[in-house]
Amino acid sequence: MSNNNDKVPELSASEFEDFSKKGIVLIDFFAEWCMPCLMMSPVIDELSEQFKGKIKFGKINVGDGQEIAKKFNVSSIPHFIIFKEGEIVDEIIGAVSAEDLEEKLKKLIK
């Protein structure tokens, strides 16, 4: 897991499998050249702090994790997939407000 000072870890394909199996997990599919992705990054970092211990957050660089992106039909980024116990419970395609994302996450932990 590379962590170059990011709060949310960037996951490899092998790390992703274990990471997304248990609990509630939000995966941020992104690319370093994607401006909306870069704009969402601090939002995801902030939410990971807010929901620490309740929701796990991880990132997949679609350039490095093409097989995972393909598996989940990620064709537009940013693309967020929320898993609960390894099953997809929600997907968000495109940039979204911090408030909207926060509301979706709050509903999952109730």
C-alpha cells in the first residue's frame, strides 16, 4: 500500500480483495491526470477522518489497476463504489458534493 502522505491508501489489485471484504468500504477510482478526481481527493481524505473506525476508504489508480476497474465497469472517473461485506451497495459516477457523499455514508452506518 503506497501512502505518500495521503490519508487514504492507494491499493494494489491484491490488497483490494482483502480490503473490500469486511465492513463498509468506499473505493475511489481515480487517475492523476483527472482534474475532477484531484478536486475530490481532499473531500475523500476529510470523510475518511470523519468516518474513521466506521468506514474504510481506499483508492485505485485506474492506470495501475486496470483489471479492477474493468471488473467493476469503471469507464468514467471519478467513480466511487461503496461495498458492504464485499457486496456493492452504491456507486457514484463523477464529482459529487461533500455533503451528498456524507449523507450517503451516514445512511449506511445507521
